[in-house]
Amino acid sequence: MNKKNCLAALALSLWLMGCADLRTSSLPPTSFANGKAHSASLGTNKIHYLTTGKGRHTVVFIHGWACQSGFWREQVPALAGKARLILIDLPGHGQSDQPHAEYTMDFFARAVLAVMRDARANKATLVGHSMGTPIICRVYAQAPEKVAALVAVDGILRRPVVTSEQIEQFIGPYRTAGYREHASRFISSMFPNPDSEALRDRVLSEMLATPQHVMNGAMQGMFGAGQPAWDLPKVNVPVLVINAPNPMWTPDYEAYVRSLSPQTDYRVIGGAGHFLMLEKPAEFNAALADMLERFGLVAQ
């Protein structure tokens, strides 16, 4: 395998490992105590979401693969006084319905728009972590007038260029009886910091509660043959990026991000893993609030 293919394989490996996010139990986290639960309809499916906070701005939080709205629990206290917050359980996740459907990025994007309609959010800043990043890109593609800004949190804004063999290497195990062991290895490898064992164990336990058909379907929806790329064109809204250190965030990728919009902010939080908003919530929240305030997307 040549150097270019090795880098592509590494990027996909890191991305797929990084897609595994935090699921909480069926009880709402403490920081959501003042939140209100709602249900939006997407065809025959019910999409669960929470609202909290207040203000003339709206921020929609979109989780990644195999997680749910509780993943953002550390961000709620920091932003609830600055904007109205909407936290979504994507289809197949959390308390939303778990149909046997095609879990494409466009399907998830339609769910986000259904929630925004139900919540009467005419325009919002979209914050997407990991798989949530391609989802916010597809929301922008479907309804750019609904998007005030795009915030990518350790998620890639363009689909990696990899071979079908590389894709199958990572997706295939989710179709097998051993999918839990495969997922466990990926998740465990995403916690390089020695003081993150408790978070790692919780992520691992809760993520494995996700139904196999949802895990597999979402992987297929991201990387399967025939699925459209989510690469953004140039956009007329702010593009904000907060990443953890990772070899896939190359100077070329940063240049690509900065080319998308004249209103761009790109930051890396050192010493954090993929779950940077949980590992370093104070630093992450300060960076996110500063970015949003800079572009007038939340109250100061």
C-alpha cells in the first residue's frame, strides 16, 4: 500500500473509531433537569428531542453514531443562558423510534429539519459531533435557509477518499455476530489519556446498547457504496471547527475548511481525545461560546 493509501486508511480508521459517542441511560442527565421533552414526526417515526435555555438565537446539537442527546449534557449549563438549545435523539438512537430503515445522512438530516419545524425554529446554528458533522452538511444541502452557522466538533466536513476494500474492512464487522467485540475494540482505542478510564467504560457500555441494525445502517449510510459525499461547497454562513489532536487534521484539511467561508474559525484543543466536550468540558465550552459570540450566534 502506498503512502497516500496508508493515509487514507488511517483517516477512515480514526474517523470510524471516533464516531462512537456517549449514550446515557433512559433517565435524563441532571443538567437537563429544566429541559422539556418533545416528539416530532418523520413519516411514521417519532423523533425525541429536548429544549432548554432561552434567547433569540437557537443552537441545535446533533450527536454522532450510537449516542443520543445526553451526549451534550456538559454543554447545557454553559449555553442555556445564551440561547435556546435543542438536543436531538436521531432516529434509531436514544428515545427516538428505531425502525429498520436506511440510516443515510439524508435521512438523519430530514429528522433534524422535522425537529426544527416542530420546535418552530426557523433558523439555527447546527453543532454536529463526529457523524453529526456530515449530517449538518446534509441539512445545509437540503435547507440552507434554515442554517445560521455550521459547527463541526471532531468531525470531518468531507468524505474520506478510500477504496471499497478499506470501507468493507471497517463496515463489514457490523453485519456479523461479533459486532460488539469489533465496536469494543474501536471504542476502547479512542481513550489515550490515562485518567479517562471511567468515561471510556461508560461510553463502551452505553454505546453497545445501540441496536445492531442501527450501528450497521449508519455506517452504511456514511461510507457504503452509492452513498453521496457530504462535502460542503462554499457557503455563506460561518463554519466553525473544534477538533482534538489527530493525524487526519492535516494542513491541507485546515486549508479546505478555511476555504469554505469567509467567516471561519478553526481550533484544536490539546490533550483531549475524540470526546473532547466530555474530557475537557470547561475548555471546550469556553471555545464554543467564544466562537458563537464572535459571530453573533448567541447572546454575550
